Amino acid sequence: MKRNLVLLVTSLLSILFASFHLVDDIVYGSEKGMASNLLMVAILAVWLYGTLVLPERRAGHIIMLLGSLLGLTIFLTHLTGTGGLAGIEIGKLSGAFFFVWTLLALAVVSLLSLAASAQGLWSLLRSKARQ
């Protein structure tokens, strides 16, 4: 049960940090398209559904695993400089501390969520194989 609580908390935190980061991207102008914002809102909604409604099921673990991979992808995209703010010096922006902090927090929590969801999925598959 404790492992599922860790997965629940880390997944919720990842969703929160990803939404903070999406807002920062919109504020700084790197996310201009309405369609991409709607897609991200839909992805966050599915991720939240998998976290809150399906936490004990295989589908919930898969959704949380994919969501944590998305959180790591967001971090890696900005780390490699291929994100929407590639030509902007982040340190000169107002709110740069919060922008960078959410990226780091998203990466750390997503990595923990990835490990917990993979372990939970593995446990579900092993218990089903025993039956």
C-alpha cells in the first residue's frame, strides 16, 4: 500500500509541475498554438484520470508510466536547448527561478514516479501470472 501512495503522490506532483511549466511556457511566449495547449490539457486530464480513478489497475499504471516519461521529456527538451525558449537567455527573464525550479522538480518527481509505476506494473503482472 505504501508503494501505491508514493506513486499517487509523485504522479500528482508531476501533473502539478507539468501544468506550472505549461503556464510558464505560455507566459514566456514559447507556446503559441492553441491546438498544442488543448492537447496538453487533454494529456494532463488523462494522466490525472489514470492517477485518481485507475491507480490499482494496469491501465492506471501504464498511464502514470507514460505521464512520467512525458515529464522527463519536457525536462530533457529544455536541457538540450531544443525547447521553445532555445534562443532566450533564461536568467534574464523575470520568474526565471520558478521556471528552472519547476523543470528540476518535474524531472526529479517524474523519475521517482517512473520507477514506482514500473515497479507497480511489474507487481501487477507477476501477481496475475501466479493466478
